[in-house]
Amino acid sequence: MTPNPSKSLSGQRVLVTRPAHQSASLCGALNDAGAEPVPFPTLQIQAADDYLEDVQPLKQIFLDLDLYHIVIFVSANAARLGHDWIDRYWPQLPLGIQWLAVGDATARTLQELQIEPTSPGKSMNSEALLELPLLHNVEEKRILICRGQGGRECLADTLRNRGARVDYAELYRRRMPDYPEQDIESIIYNFLPSVMLVTSKESLTNLDQLCRGKSHPLPIEQLHQVPVVVPSQRVATTAEQLGYNRILVAENATDTAMIEAIQLNN
């Protein structure tokens, strides 16, 4: 489904906070809808190879990949980096594994990498994934969750309560970029965006922290008056707690859903 061309975003200056390597398609779609996308990544993704002193435990997980019954990827970054690890040690995918993706974007990334996953569709969260029938009868099954460092424990905890043996492959960590204050002022405060697109709690809290300034307080209240599009009620709650006053909840974090949320409120 593509954005409705009858709902033009002409004249809208849209702040895009996705990591730099994930923002091109969203910026392109905004351009097509007539908006001016303003890339301002509030997350950096650092692969585990770049910060782990000892990668042997992670390597061993992928050497033992054929021991798992189910492999779950919780994000497009996990899918991309997980595939890199699989490709190092498996010229062909091991047989008998059920591949799962949390959401359409992750599923599409896997499909592009020649892995055909099952996903819950539009609901891009652990709760929706746990409703899939194949995750209800998992007693004594070995399950690998590919994710970033830290994060929610809901998925693993529930699967363990259902009798599964769950391991993590933590493939990356998320970091807050460092921007000079003059860049923040020129990109954001000198010409406030019409709307901001934020796809995770961490992206939102980083945006808020970056725009509060370091050596002196910047007018964060101005930013809190700008409409912010978020992908779930969970992120909306964080936005409310931070003081944002105009919060638009999209159906999910896909390009189409985020843009449609702007259009519906335009």
C-alpha cells in the first residue's frame, strides 16, 4: 500500500530519526509525497564485531545453529547482521529451522537475504509474535533470539514459561550519536520541522536528550509542540512522559504507516 497521492505533504518539513543506513526508503517516500525529509539519526547501530573483545561465544552460537528449532529476528538490523553471521559458517541454510520475524520490515529484510520467515504481519511487537500457533507448543524446543544488546525480556520470558530453552545472539548495540550544538540549532531550532518521525523509545529519548543541549539549555519546549509520529502506544506513553503534546500513533513503524499517520492528520 502506497501513500495516498491526494493527501499531499507539500510544504511539510519532516524530521527523520531513523539510523542513517535505514532512512533512505522513508526519505524517498516522503519526497514522493511532496515533503522535505530532514535526516537526523538519533541512533547509531554498532555491530558486535566492532566492540566485543571476545566474539567466540557469538561465533559458537552460529556454528551450532542447526541445534535450534526456531530462530527469531526482532529487527531489521538483527536480520541483516544475523544473516552475515550465518553466511560465514553455513554455505546453505541448515534444514529444519523455523524462521520468525517481528514485523513486516524484518520479514522483508530476511526475504531479500533468501530466508523465508513467518511473521505476525502488521503488529510489529513481541506480543503479536507470541500469538503465532507455532510458538504455543514449544516445550523442550531450542529457540534462538537474534537482537541488539539489552531490550525487552517479554519474548524470552514467555517462551521459557512455555517450556522452551531460549538463547540470545546479541548482534549489535544502539548508541546515541554526538552532534555539535550548532548543528542541532541549525537543523532543528532555526527552522522547526512540521512533524517528526520516531520509530522507537530509544530514538525518542535520544532525540529529547540531544535537543536539551550540553553547555546551555536549548528551548526543548519548542520541540515538544511539534507533532511526533510514533509506531505504538508504548512509545506514545514515553512521548507523553517526556512532555510532547501532539502525538500521532501510526499503525506500525513501516514507511507507509508512518507517512499515512501524517496524512490522516494533515
